[in-house]
Amino acid sequence: MIHTPDHAWSARTCAQSLARAASHWPHQQALLIEGESRTFAELQNDVQQMAAGLSRLGLQRGDHFAICMGNTREWCTLFLAAGTLGAVTIPINTRFKADEIAYCLRQADVRMLAIADRFLSIDFIAMLRSIVPGIDGTLPDPAFPLLRTVVVAGQNIPAGCMPLHTLIQSGAQPAPTEAVQPDDTLLIQYTSGTTAYPKGAMLSHASMLRDAFEVGRRLDLRPGDRYFSGRPLFHAAGTTMSLLCSIEAGACYLTTPSFDTEQVLDIMERERCTHTSGNDTMFLMMMSHPSFPARSFSLRAGWAAATPSVMRQIIERMGITGLCSAFGMSECAPNAAMAPVDDNMETRIHGFARPLPGVSIRIWSEDLGRDLATGEVGEILVKGWNVMKGYYKMPEHTANTIDSNGWLHTGDLGVCDGEGRLAFVGRLKDSFRVGGENVAPAEVEDVLHRHPGIRQAQVVGVPDSRMVEVPAAYVILQPGVVLTEQDVIAWCRERCANFKVPRYVRFIDSFEHIGMTASAKIQKRKLRDYVIRDLGLESVVLTGQSAKQ
């Protein structure tokens, strides 16, 4: 077991964190998004006015409040305002389709929704209308009896909704509410694992804010620094390790509504950003952009979820000598280990990170029933203040993930070195990552199995030069049914987020020749190896360019 000694930490709420920043650094720039700038004092004022508007609409401590929009100043203000009232934010992935949004609204018992009318090419009002027709008349809709209020950012405001800008009244203060506590749930992060339906990890004010604080310390993020993060705010890496991390450190948070490579490069160069973060795909897209060689950056530190070869490229080509590796997951608020900027560069490049203060990590073998020694690969177990409160309304899944002694079984494989560092090695579970998004094969398989012409389907992640991994589906059709690959892809495209849609579809007669257990369960690892050979993907190299098909 590895453990980093704890240090003094003052547990606080979201509102207390912002008040602290506004008191310490009132005139420092806090946000810069789409050309709109706010100091910490101005941001606190915006949040109080928004909280007052949400309070007038009936949002109270403990209510569930969903946000579905890109990375905007409004997203930040709404999230912080909801937290001020003690409400629980449910971030909705803007790539989700109608069925996926409906699942989140229903499973999370959402009472109020803030949504963009359009984002990129997506008409969210049309999508919402297909599942909540009551937005054109009176809410609540019979299908969603708890959803009583929908607030829309934009011009297309259905009759049963209200425009976002009407919530803000100059000088307004939120109505007094029952005292919000640091241990209250601040956010429910939906995460894909091994099941067909996402699970909502409940994260508290204290866990997210301390995680943000500790990450900032590891990154040497200081007051006045400028931190650009393209991480979407609908992920905990966006809320905790980007927005809240900046507030806790007194740094300016910069982002864009969506990740447009040229725009991102322009902002990081023009605004002289000191810090950044991202995954393999984001950094590869930046470094492969035609304008990249002529760029001049001021970046000194950041963190990346990337392979050693990509980590080395980022350091050498972008000049981020303080680039750190990290390990975490949504259930860890979301970070459990991060390398300090001054740690050995080679260990950082190879993914070794140190547990955050007060967090303990073990490498466990279920087969052997014991912890493993230095250098041995096993499942990563995490325990500490950062572990989630549980999955919302899923006690069995919670019990299967957090054992009776409080250890979170991550389902990820790791190894520890002799100096107390942890490195992620791979996934014990079947999930894979597409451009930074977790995908559970069971989710995609569930969509495929809804097709009347499909008898059985199996999905695995396979290498891709740009997205790192993409889904591949191997399908057995019902007798007499004829489908094309495009038929199957189109079926999925209408029912799940684009990153879950199979890039490859192949039709087979049986899985027996690929590898099955004695209980007739397909062995995913053998299937993945087979699929990589079958599709000729053995030599795929991460380049940042679109994969050839």
C-alpha cells in the first residue's frame, strides 16, 4: 500500500471557495470564455444573481439540477450558483442523443434543467421535445413528473420554458436556505463502466474542492496563472480539475465551447497560457495542425492522460517541461494520484504519479486474495476523502465497487514503483476510451440488440490513429435477415452518442472460433486481439490525423 501523508485542509463548500477567491484576489481575472472576461469579484456577483434567479424558480438544497450546454460562462455560473443553493448538478454530455438524455433526467430525478437551444449542429430543443413534449405547453410532463422547470440559453424558447437571461437581476441575492455543508453532494457524474446503463457517482463539495486544491498544488498553479482546459465541463476533469482547480488557486480559467483545434492554439498562444490539460487525442490534434510549427507558447506545466510516446512529444514540441501524469476516475472526484511538476521527468513521461495527500492506494490480486509487491501488476484500489459517496439509487453497484472497508475497486490495472508512485497499466474491465470518453461495450451492445434483425452483438475498442480507440462491432444476424454495415451504423447513430457508434461493423456466423468460456461467455480480450488482426490494425500509430478506413 502507498500513502501520502495528509496535511491541514479546511473543508469548504462551493460558495465558500468562490468567496475565498473573491476576497483574496478580487481583481484577478477568473474566467475568459468566448472573449467574455470576469474577475473573481465579478464572478461571485454573477453567481449570486444567478442563484437568486434559480431560488425564485424554487431550486433548493438537495434538488437535482441538470445542465446541457457547451463550455460557456453560463455553464460555470449555473454550476456555481446551484452549488451555492446546495442543489446537485447533473452534467449532461452534449454528445448524448435523446434516449441517453432521457435516461439521465429520469434516473437522476432531475427537477430543473438548463439547456442550450442549439450547440454546434445539434438542435437540443427538437431533441428535448421528442422526449418531453410538455415543453410546448405546461410542465411537468407525464413522462417526467419531477421535471418542473426548463431554462433555455438561446433564442428558441418553447412555450413551457423560460429564457436563461430572465433569471439574472442586478443586485439580487439568493433567498436564505438551509445551511449547505461540505459533505453535501455537489455533483452527480454519470460514468460508463461495465453495465449497459451509466451510473451516477455522487461527489461532495469537500471531495471535489479538495481534489481541485491538491491538483493545483501538484501543477504549481499560482494566483495570476492562466490555465486553458479543453476538457468538457460535463466531465469531472472539466469541473474539478479545471474550473474549480483555477478558483482554488486564484488562476484564470480559459476554455472554449467545443474543442476547435485552431481556436485552441490561438487562445493558448495569444493569452500566454501557463498551464493546460488534455488527453492523447487533444494533444495529437494540436501538434498535427498545420499552424503548429509557427506557434510560440508560454506553457510551463499541465497534465495529460497520454501514452509515454505522446507525453514525450508534448514536452519536447510544446515546451511543457512540467507536464504531469495522473490517475483517476469519476468515482475519485476524479483524481487519486498526480505527479508533482518537479518529480523526475522520465517517471512522469512513463505515467507514474504520487497519491494525493490523505489518499491511499493498493495493488490487489483477487485471485491471490492479497496485496501485490512493488513491480507486480494488479487491480488499483483507492481509499480516502476523494472516494465518491456512492452511485445514486444503485446500492448494489455501490456495494460491488466500494468494499466493507471503504476501498474503491477501480477495475483498472496498475503497478507501483519503490518510491511510492503508481502507474496505470490497463483496464481490468471491458470499457475503453474514445477520444477521452469512456465507453462500456454493454451500452453499445444494448443498442444493437434492440435491432430486430440482430441476434447477437459484441463490441470492443480497437486502435485508432486519432481517437486512440474506436468501437468495433461483430454481429450475428437473425436467420434470413440482410443488413449492411451502414444499416447498423445508422441504427446506432440515431440512438447513442457519436463516440459510441461503431467505426467498424463485421457480420459473422458464430463467436465459438474466437474464444468463449465454459459458460458460453465471449472473452473480450481474445475477441479484441482477433478483431485487430481481422481489420489489419496491428500497425496503427497515434498521429493525430484522421484514421484511414
